[in-house]
Amino acid sequence: MLTASAAAQSGLQCSGTQKAWTVAELLFGRNNVSDKAWDRFLADEVTPRFPDGLTVYDARGQWRNPETKKISRERSKVVMIAMPPAEDNQTRLDAVIEAYKTRFKQQSVGLILRPSCVSF
């Protein structure tokens, strides 16, 4: 859970104006998701939950289906969000993931969380 900052819990020592926050990276496969549909999803689901800012970049990913063992390669989007400590961080991330899986009939969305020192 992200009820407290993972960065603060890790004992991370930030210097100067940097603060101990958590950085989340969400990994979205896009084989059947058009650019227009992606833009709409970002505007409807991600931005309202993380209005303070985020970064989106294109990627190429691969994933192995645990049932069929088939490897699928697809274009992807990565959304990186630097989050200050907040009780609802995990809830907001989970909501974005579930919305994507439901809207685009995806089996999964990757999520990487790491403690970081952040300044803007």
C-alpha cells in the first residue's frame, strides 16, 4: 500500500530541495488501442486522478501469456507519475488500471513503484 511514501519508508536520503516521493510507472499495451482512443483514455481516466502532472512516452513491449505461453509484442505507452505521500495513491492507480483493462479488454497493466528523490 502507498499510505505512506515508499521513498520515506525506504530510508532514502534526499538532499537540497528534493523530497522523498514515490514514482509510479504504468505500462499499457496498445495493440488494439488507437491514438485517438488512447488520448481520450488519458484525458478521461488518468489526468483527472493525477492532475498535478505526469509524463507519457511511447515504448515497445512484450508479454508472455501465462496460459498459452505465447509471447506477444506490441506498441505501448508508459505513464510516469511522481506522487507525494497520499492516502489514496494506490486507490487512484488501481482505478486507472481497472479502467484501462475494462475499456480495452486487456488482461493486465504493468505497474512499477519505486522510492525516489524528486524536485521541480
